[in-house]
Amino acid sequence: MRAGDLLRQLDQRLLPPLTRAVARLGDRSGRSGVLTWAAVLSAAAVLGTAVWAADDAPVGDRTVGEVTRVGVADGDSVPGYLRSAAADLAALSPTAPATGDGTYALVVLDAYLPPQRLTAVLGDVSVSTVFGRVPLPGRQTEIVRIPALRVPDDVVAGMAQVAARKDGEAADYRARAAGVRGDGAADRELRERYATDADVASAEAAAYRTGCACVYAAVVRAAPEVLRGVASRPDVRAVDPAPEVYRLDRTVFNPPLPEQHDVVRPPADTGPGPEPTPLPSAGSTPSTPSTPRPPVPMGESSEPAPLVTIPSPESPSAEPTEAAPPSVTTSPDATGAGLLPPSPS
């Protein structure tokens, strides 16, 4: 009941009896006493209603503006992170969190896995998201975050969406390469750069279309004892529990890559040909190529390329996963990791 409705009910119940009492009392002292009590009762009613309305007011979201980060950051020790995650998992209280829905955790894999292999690792826990990239040798490849409530079906569907987008990027890069007409050294370098970018995008599209071994981490939610069981499974490098996480759209997950073994380092692109460049916006005019770009903080993963979120499948139980604020990107410690073929399920 709103405060205004309560005040109207108080007026309807209190004022008529008080009016009749005043009419019956003819002497000044009687009228004065009744009016005094009426004033006291009215003031008390208004004060009580104000206190009730203040207590009943909705409390704002105290987490607005807060971002929780789970995983590694540029310059972190990977062995130190793995030890810390193991210690946190061992110390996780059986009652955490207080809700009964389980504890969010970042599952870090020790190798890139195809969608079908995820069933043995994550099949009995609630999965929200998987992280993937195509491990091309010496290349910065894009990190994708695929909402996956059903493993492996949603992962396969998400990879198909990425493949279609990559085909479009490859075609756009080739069109831009064809649009560079000059014969100078700068023009030749720009054409070669666009052609290289097109080749990388095409390779990513082909890999995702075939359900590549590209998944290296996942966000799950389960009871502490179940998370400890997941940590002991083959292909699992670490399970980093995050009992402080209640909203995925306010959380940035930064899983280390399987090939990162010592320190999380800035990106390096050592593949043949010019370093891949960001896809120019539509309508922009090609210009002379710039020097190799420095690391650009973007995405929400400890990865060498932008992170892109695939739209989540339609499901009433899907968790909201909005893009989180940018974080520092990193690249593999080693650059010799090749594209891994899909393993049999």
C-alpha cells in the first residue's frame, strides 16, 4: 500500500469521530482538549506513515559501477595463478554461496578442445559461457565468447555464427585490397596487409565451420564439491571459484591460454607477412599503412585479439551477459601452437 493511500484511510477513519466529538462539546476547554488530541494523533499518524514509507522504499542496486575480475591480467605469473585458484577451491566453504544455486567458477582447460570433448568435462555442470580462439601459428586470432547453456549443441551453433561472420570479414578485406590502386611501396604493403588479414579470417572461418579444437575455458556454476570434482578431470588445468560473483554482466573473466606457462605477456604476432590489422569501418578511405600496432586493451579475456560475444540462445534460463569494461589483452608465451584438428568425441 502506498503512503498516500494509507493517509487517506487514516483521514476517513479518524476525522469523522473527531468532528462529532467537537460538535457535542460546547465548552471552550472541551473543544481545546479534543483539538489538542486530534493534532497529536494526526502528527503521530503522519510520522508513522513517513517511517513506514521510508522502510518500504526499494533499495537501489549497490553493485552499480562495480566490476569483478576473475582470472589473469597482463604481467601475472601463470603458475602463481594456478596455485591460487587451487587454494581457493580447496578452501571454498560447502555453504557458499548462500543462495543454493551454486558458485560461479572459471574452468581453465590445458588444451584447446572441440565441442564434443566438452561433454566429458562439463556435461554435468551448469555452463554459462565458453571461450574460444583458433590457435593459428604465430597469429593474433579473435577471442569469441559463446553462451552455451547446452553443451555441445550451443557451442557448435555459436561456432557456425562466427564462421559466417569471418567469411564476411575475409570478403571485406579482399575488396579493400582490390581497392588499393597505387604502385608505390606503401600501396603494395597495404594490399599485402589486407590480403593477409583476409587469409587469417578465412582460416578462422574454416576452422569454426568444422567444429575446431578451439575452446579453452568455460564459466560454470555448481556446488563446491562438484567444482572440486571437475578440477580433478582430464583436460582441466584449473577451476577458479568466484563466490563473490552474483551477476555475470558485472564480471570480467580472463582465462589464461593453454600455451601460456610462465608470465602473461602482451600480444605478439610473428606469422608470415604483415601483421593483421583491424577491419576499417565502412566508407573509410585506405591510407598508407602504419607501423605494427602496439597492444590494444580490448575485450574481456587474456587474449591477443578482440573478444566478441555471440548472441545467446533463446532460453528462459539464460543468464544476462552484457559486455564488460575493457581489460588488458595478452598473447601466448609461445607462438608455435598450430591449429588443432577436432578430436573424436
